[in-house]
Amino acid sequence: MRKLTRTALAAALALVAALPAAASATAADAGSGAVLPPLTVLTDTSRAGHGDLFLSPNSSNPRYAGGVEILSADGRRVVWSHPVPAGQEAADFRKQTYRGRPVLTWWQGTGLGGLASGVDYLYDAHYRKIGEVRAGNGYTADGHEFLITRQNTALILAYTEATADLTSIGGPARQKVINGVVQEIDIRTGKVLFEWNSADHVPYAQSEQPLPASPDTPWDWFHINAVKPDGEGKLLVDARNTWTTYQISRESGRINWQLGGKASSFTLTAADGRVLDRDGELFAWQHDPEPLGDDRYSFFDNESAGAANSGNGAVLELPYSRAITVQLDPRTHRAVLVRSFDQPAGLSASSQGNAQPQPGGGLVVGWGSLPYVSEFSRTGQLVFNAQLPAGVNSYRAYRFDWR
């Protein structure tokens, strides 16, 4: 049974391949002498996209600085880079539109993946800072998402520590927990327009994360990692540690439906309608749900949380990460797996990752904790693949036309 297997393992151990020696693009950090890490291109075909690559590399290797960078479409030339101060990291670097003009946006701070604290930045097309977005109501911005809406507001995330009575699920009466918060912020004024807290809407029992040994150790039961507009008056919220994507009401915060996890509103089926015997699980430790229209969605499916083999001989049904597309039928409550693009080297990303839909139907995939960025055509052909040095990763990776 797949779910029992995951519980025994938690995840496959993420493998990191050694960086091949090759010429590659590098950006200098004039302040410290460190440089932003190079990108080595492994595969580049004529079917790859023409937009520039947007990365936010972070590294445990002192040779390399962290920061944000734009690389040429082939990954071989630095268009622009911006290192962050030592001790800080950057995430979710991309091109967006604000008040009708293209802007560069990213999060910068400390603690990404935990109780993070940071600021979201906006830069114009001349690489000048034009704004900052900070969380309101006493929270600090987390780096998993900074998305500008068509209304020129910002959807951001925050993590907050609280105390919860978990006796109903066999836990302590006073357990420290980490809840996930969504905020919509008016960029111009900083006013909080909408707020949603996971503890107000999702039972703790939906978590797939084991309780810590001590009630004083914060339990990251939800681990919010994405928020996206999903049509008029609706938002998608993704939680890594419940293995669930939630569609919520933008007005009330009420959950309309949830996909994956212990209380999914949908049954996973094959294209011919057969119910698939996968314990009802579509993905695990997933990231970055993207609405594609007509009840179709893409996801980055980690299938791993980075734990080593438990020694009992069990293996995951899917010992690799992938990018998937799913078709939902709200009337019959069925979810059909339309396509799956597997990690080219068969590796598992223990954290992070994204799958960016492309105009022609393909996907640009940032493999999160793995040092790779790939692009697949609509039919699943690998048309671009590149690698950062070992020990370096980019939370997400994108491709955008940039001038």
C-alpha cells in the first residue's frame, strides 16, 4: 500500500549528482568576492523556449553567493544579477506586472522553510527598487510566494507559532504548532485586504507530519507553500505537510474543495474512468499548483521529504519527483492524471520546486532542492536541461521574456 510505504520511509533520500566541468555563466558579488553560482547546460534543443531564465540560487558552499539572477535563454550568459547580503537568502524571483508595467519581484530574508522573516521587493525594468511589501497584523513575510494580482495587490504567505490542544489526535494538551497564513496586501498602502489562517479552516488531523517528541518543539503540521488566484473570488492554497491543495473562497475563507491528502474531495481515476488503486493519493509533499483553466491544474510533485531509508526494506512507489497535470470534474468528484513529466535523472527533490506552464503547452520545471532546471515540450520531450553546482539550489525557476 502506497501510504503505508510513505509512512515507513517518509521519503527517498534526495540524490545530488556531481557538477560536470564545463564553461558556464557566472555573476560576481563585488562586496564579498564570492560569485553567484554558474549554470551548466546539459541539454539545449531548438524547441526550448526563447525567454530568459530566472533563478534565485542559494548555496551552502562559501564559494558562492546567494541572490537572484537573469540568464539568457540558453543559460550561458548573465543578463543581470543581484547578490543578497551574507546570512540572507532569496526566493521566488520572477517577472510580473504592476500597474501595467513589467517589474522584477522576489522575497529576501532569513529562515525560508521554517519560521521565516523577510521582505518582498519590486524593481523596475531599469533595475531600480520601486517598492516593498511587508506582511501585516504583526506577521513577517515568508518566501514561498509573492504574487501580484490583476488588481495590483500582493498575495503573500507567513508562518506563525501558536499553541494547540492535540489530545483529540493523541497529542499533548499544549503543543506548539506552526500555522500557515495567507494575506492579500494593497501594495501602494500596505493595508491587509484579506487574511486566512490554516488553523481556522483545516483540522490538525489532516497532517501527514509526525508529531515531535516534545510539546515545546513547534509542529510544522501544515507548511503552506503557495497561493494562487483561481478564477473570480477563489484562491488555491497549497500545504506540503497535508499533501493537499485547497480551493478557498476569497470572501469568507471557506474551503470549496480539496485535492489530495486524507480528506480529498476527488477520487483519482484513469482517463477511461477506472478508479486507480493508489490509496487515493495523487501527490505528496507537493508544491506550486497552477490553474490552467477549465478545471485543469499543474503541480510539482516532490514525492519525497528527504528522510533516509528506514531500514525496513520498503521503497516508495515513486522514488523520483515529477511535474503533473490533473483534470478535475467537480460534478463527479473525479481527478484524472493527464500527464506526468518525470525528473530526467530519476531523482527526488526533498523540498521546494515548481512547474511553470509555457504558452505552447510545455512546462519549465525548477527541481527545488535538486540543482537542476528543465523544460519539457507539450508532448513530454526534454528540450532543455541545466545544472547548478552541488550544494546549490533555486527554490523556483522560471522562463520569461525580458527586455
